[in-house]
Amino acid sequence: MSKTTYHIREDVIERLSTDPLLRGDNLGFALQKIGETSADILQVEDVSFWQLSRTGEHLVCIAAHNSVQGPSKTVMRINVSEIKDYIPTIQESLYLTISDMSGNTNIHRLARKFLQEDDDIRASLHVPFFVNGAFNGVVQFNQVGGTRNWSLLDRVFACQIADLAADTIRYTVRMVDERYIPDTLDLLGNTLDNLLEALELSDGMIRLDEIPITRGYKPEVALRFANLYQSLPIVTDQTLVIQDINTTTDKTQQLVEVLKDEEVRSAIVAPMVVNDDRIGCILVSSPVVMEWFSFDFSVPL
């Protein structure tokens, strides 16, 4: 008994999801393989994976398969502000189908803008994917040869591919993070120790996302301070210089209240920034009033 189209595609998804070659730390290779396989199944010429940048300002093509041109060697990105109506539309949809790119509806216009008015693409199927519950990007399946009415089976398979892409991204990021956490802890610990030694102080803290490095403070105090710091964006884009916490009356008062039980009298807090993204903070403090000099802090991650 011959297998139906549905069962053939289910077998492909099962094979891809269990392929050990796709469970490494090479995300580009894994997505390229997924794109090549899905292009063959759907009989389309182009499959591309677009991921939202950390700042949310760009959609970046992180992998693409084109049956004519082969793997893309050029990093493509689109400014989200140029397709601002596209993002909420795709986020709220299971998929977007465009049978004929020459149509004149709003969806057609958004798709053409995203595809940069590529006249060769005649039909397109777009599927969003989510990582840890948040919108993370979109997979595009593009047909060059002619118009196409995307069948229900096509749409189901495309959604499965998008889910597989999200799982692959999630797995790769976790694998890389776990590999580098010990090195990151050593780097941050040495950085904090060197800074405290240079300032002739003993109490300090670095908070990098969920990684805490603490010297002198009780862990629960450091955690409360870091959580409060992260929840006050109005003060986290600049270095905070607090000469005397007993006379603080501005927006930093909530922060210094957490430190009073630690016999802190003076403190300085700086944001940690990587590629223009704030990823944590560094705090050093003194039991006496200090004349601090503001500093910029970066970590060579």
C-alpha cells in the first residue's frame, strides 16, 4: 500500500527532528538542511529563515536555500520600521498565503515589500515561529515558476517546518549557552575581583541576565537589587553615581534602600552593554562616602 502525501511528509518531519546532524551547535547548517528538504517536498525554489534581532529593529536572514543560486552567502536584513505593518500581521496569523504576488491587497503589498519587490517570486507562504513564547521570526517558502494555490497539506507542512526551526534555534542557543557558562563565570568573577582590588573595596556584584557574581553581599540582597534595577528602565541606561545613600531623594532611592542593611554608604552602578543591548549591571559599593568617577563597563563576550 503506497503512502499518502500526508504520511510521506510526516515521515520527513520525523526524520528531520531526530537527525543527530541537526542537533549540533551549527545553526546555519541545520537550517540549511531543513530548508533544502522542505523546498524539495513543497517543490518551491526558495526557502528562507528570518530572525528578529535582539533589539527588535531588524529581521535578519539567518539561513536560506535557493535551488538555483544555492546557499546564500550574503547577510540580508530588513529594517522592521520599513515593514512595520507586516510584523503584527504575521504574529497574529498561523500563516500568510499569497497565491499570486501581483494582487493588490494589503497582504500582497506587505509581502512584496518584505521580498523587496522581487519580480521572480510569483507565490509565497509565510509562517511565523516563536521561541520561549515570544515571536522570533518567520519562515518563507517562495515559488518562482508561477502562481500557486497553497493546499491545506502545504500549509500544515510549512507550520511543522517553522516549529522545527524554532526548536532547532532553541536547542542550539541552549547548547552554546551551557558550553560557555563556566568560562563566563570565570571571566565575570575575575573582572569583578580586579575592579574591587583597583578601587580598594570588598563589596560588589555583577548580574548578567540570570548569572549572579557576588562579593560581600548576601545572595538575597544581591538578587533583590538586580531585580529592582532591571524593573526601573528609567534609570538603567546610564551609570548611577550615589555618593551618600542617606541623602538620596531621586529615582535611585528605591535601589539604595535595598543596600542599607548591608552597611553601604556609597555606591556606583553601571549598565553592562553588548552590541547596544543592556544585558545586566555591575555594582560596587563602599561603607564610607566616596567621590566616584563615572565609568563605562563592557565585557568581551
